[in-house]
Amino acid sequence: MIERLFHLIEKYPLNLVSHLFSLLPIVLGLTFFNCLSKSYRLVLLLFALYFISDTYSLWLVMARVSTYPIQNLQPLFEISIVTAVYLNSFQKNETEKWVKLAAILSAIIIIFSYRQNTISTVGLTTQRLFETVVVLLYFNKILIEARVKNILFHSMFWLSSGLLIYSAGTFFFSLFSSYLYSDTITNEEFDPFWKLNQILFIILCLMSSVGIWVCRYETDNLS
């Protein structure tokens, strides 16, 4: 099994890089935990989910066991955490009930579209669409309220931007995942799409980490 691990690392080095990058927001978040907002503390759970999911998936690959179940279930947990993160920002706002409703509807779709032995295109696409819409609603909220003095020192801006890039950037990967994961496509054809997915995830990790870094200026940055 160890030999297979080194073989996978040699063949797909970007997978290891993106896997390790998911630890960056966690380490920084624990370092600056006291200055993090309630919402951003929940973000650490999101990256813990990414790291645990990727670690377990790697173990399944080494054991030559299908990773479809964990790939199809992860969107359910991810939507739950993302909803909790943004509900803190939408409190006492009309948008709050719509986000809750969208989260419940998305969870139902993911549950009913779950597949054990194949990738769930509907579930993955629903997750990406939900996250994209929630982030856009958040951007709309901060533009209307105009409470943020300098957007570059606003923690949630960096998280939201990273999440938007990742969810929107991988939307079509999810939409055509049934084809991309099918036997009709070769590894050489699949690899560019997967590498793009990993690069976008690394961008998400980096931008979320910047959000943690600027949390020290958050109090003085709100009017």
C-alpha cells in the first residue's frame, strides 16, 4: 500500500499539494482564533471537512475501493457548513429565510440523487449552484449596507471571493461529471479537468487564509 501511495504522489503531485493546502487555513485559523468572527470560526470546520474527506479518499484509492460514496455525500455536509457560515451574516435579514429554504431544498436534492456506485452529477451541481448563489447574495448585502470601509480588510470578502471562484469555476466540471468519470474518457483527457479543479481549490485555500490574516483589522474596518 505504501508503494501505491508513492506511485500516486509521483503521478498526481498536484493532489498532494492541494491536500496539504487545506491545512493552511486551519493552522492560521487556530493561530488567530481569538480575533476570528463567529462565521469565520465555522470556516475552519469547512477546511477540516476537506482535509478529512481527501485523506479518507486517498486511503480508499490505495485500498482500491470506490470513492464515489464520499464524493456524493460531501456536498451535503459542505452545504450545511456554508449555510451556517453565511446565516450569521444574514441574521435579521429577509435573505436569511431564503438561504435556509435553499439549503433545505439543496440537501433534499442531494439525498435523493445520491448514488453508491457512480458519481452524482445532480448532487455536485446543486452544491456548486447553491454556494455561488449564497456568495452573490452576500456580496449584494455588503454593497447595500455599505458598512465595510476597506473591502480588502474584510475577512468574509476573501472567503466569499475564493468560494465563488471555486464553485463557479468547477460548476461545469460537476455538470459534466458523469461523462468525465465514465469509461469513455481516458486519463489523459480527464487529467486537465482534474488539475484545474485542484488549482481552483488551492486558490480557495489561499484566499480564505488571507481572510484569516486580515481578521485583526476587522473591528476597525466596520462602520
